[in-house]
Amino acid sequence: MGAVADEYARLLSDGSMRPDPAQADTLAQLDALSDALLAAKPGLFRKPAPPKGLYIWGDVGRGKSMLMDLFFHHTPFKNKTRIHFHAFMQDVHAFLNYWRSLSEKERKRSQWRVRGESLDDPIGPAAAKIAASAKLLCFDEFQVTQITDAMILSRLFDALFARGITMVSTSNRPPDDLYKDGLNRQHFTPFIERLKQKCDTLNLASERDYRLDRLSEAPVWYTPLGPEADAALDAAWTRLTLCAEPETLSLNISGRTLPVPAHAGGLARFTFEDLCARPLGPADYLAIAARFHTVLIDHIPKLSPENKNEAIRFVTLIDALYEAKTNLIASAAAEPDALYTKGDGSFEFQRTASRLFEMRSTEYFALERVAVEE
């Protein structure tokens, strides 16, 4: 067994994971890919072909992201990156716009210029920049919903595969269902065929919804505030991330950066002040909802006209999470219907309270995520 399989075996032995044949089969393929990546080192007179990647799809909560996390963190391969596919496409569009803003002279001098290609075409330079930073690209929640993404993916990934990248991705859809019923989909289908050539397709068809199980194991709304609620949220974070080491992150929102204090395995953790005491708006909350399947919020206070701006932002935040079917775990000063009971704005808050109660239900946890427009 390789390092990835060894770590999976450790999680099984200490009770963090339960035996699952579907996960074990997928893990074996990831472990083999890890070995292949380490073996494919360029020699003095040869440049080996990159290993074939993996496209792992299946229903929500089957462990796709967890397995890819294990693969990514326990494969000792330096030139790698792991990124949510939505964030990746944001970065791509930002570079395309940057390239278009350059003068012809600046493009000629750029380190990302591709000789022999038109200086007006930004796809080659974008691929050159991406491939220079990583030969292993790991994407979480691969999905295509926007025509602007669909129209560039085929050419971009042709250029990336030509530069020797290996791709591993998770998705809720099989490749043939990507951008299903999308506008001008016939221009997107060559990308699907290319994807299937460069990646083996695996259906992680586990019978268990582990995310639903873990969310249902304990309450997701802890009140009143205090040491017990803090400890409960810490325990929820540890349980849902399988003890993964949290990392910081900055989301790019229309040229601004939104700091994420802690994220791991598709979860993010904030305080109420992080999200509602700062001048954030719908675009910020939609970006969070699009990026993370579960959000933890510490220390939601009682709301009133005295902190009405924070209350308005909180309502906007909950609307964004609810529309995306993002899971919420929180500690709060009171139950949802007792958070904002008096004064201007309290009547309107009743709708938010209703949504917060619904977001605590097993039925809500079982819903499929919804792509949101930022």
C-alpha cells in the first residue's frame, strides 16, 4: 500500500471512518495514481507521459472530497494544487481579462507569452501560467453552469493536457451530464470527450450519505452562548472535517479579497463578526455559499434595531446559504425565533427564523446543492 492507503487504514482503525467497499475501490485507484505520479519523474533523456487522471462522481455525502483530500495531502508530489472548481474558473477569467488589458508590447514581454500563437489569444498564456505552478490539478465540485465557462473549457484543457498536467476531480454529475441542457452545448461536448480520454471515470456509489449521518449525529444550533456551545462547535468541526488541519483562504470577490479564517474539506468557519460586523454584501455571501457545502458560525448575538446593520447582513447571508442549500452549524444567543423579537425589523426577521429552523432539518441536509449566481 502507498501513503494514501496507509492514512485511510489509520482512519479506519481509530474509528474516524467506517469500512465502505465503494470508498475502498476509489481509494485503491487514487493510491495507484499517487504511485504513478511519483514514478513519472523526468530522466536525463526522457520526459515521461503524465499519468491518466481521475474523475470521481457520485451523490452528495459519499466521501468524494474526503478521499481526494487524503490523496492530495498524502501524495508527496510537489507541483500540485487543490482548488474548488468555481474558484479556479474565477482565477481563469481574471487572467483572461488581465491579458486583454495588456498592450501588444506588454504581451510580447510577458513570461506567459506562447511563441507561435496570436498575442490576442489569452488561452495559451492562461494555460502556461497554470501549468507552471502545478502538474497535478485537483478540483472539488467540478460543475459547469455558465456559458462563459463552457465556451473556454475545451481549448483551455486541451492546452493544459498538452503541457502534461494530470487532473483529479470530484463532481455530483457524470461527465456526460456536465452543462446538461446548456446554451450552445454542442460547442462544449468536445471537452467532455477530451475529459474522458484524459481521466478514468469512477462512480463512487456508496450506499451511505456520510455527510447526512455526521450532520444528524448531533444538533447544529447551539444555545445559549458560552463554553459549552464553543466546545460543541469545536467538536462539530473536528467530526465533519475528520480532524483535517484547517487552513486560511482568501476568496476573490470582484477584485476584493474576503478572508476565510478556517476551511477544510469543503467546510468553512467564521464568527458572526467576521461575516456581519464588516461591510460585506450579497456578492460576498454568494461566493461563500458557492464555495463551501457547510458553514460554521460562532457567536451569533441577539439582534435589535441597535445592531440593525449587522442584522440586515445576517438576513442576506442566510438567504444566500439557504438558496444554495449550504449547511449551517452555529452557536447563538437564542433560538432562531428569539434572536430578533422587538423593534423595527423584527417582523421581517420572522422569515429568516423560519429558514433557520428549516436548515436544521434532516430533509434540508439531504437536499442537493444548488449552483448560485454571484
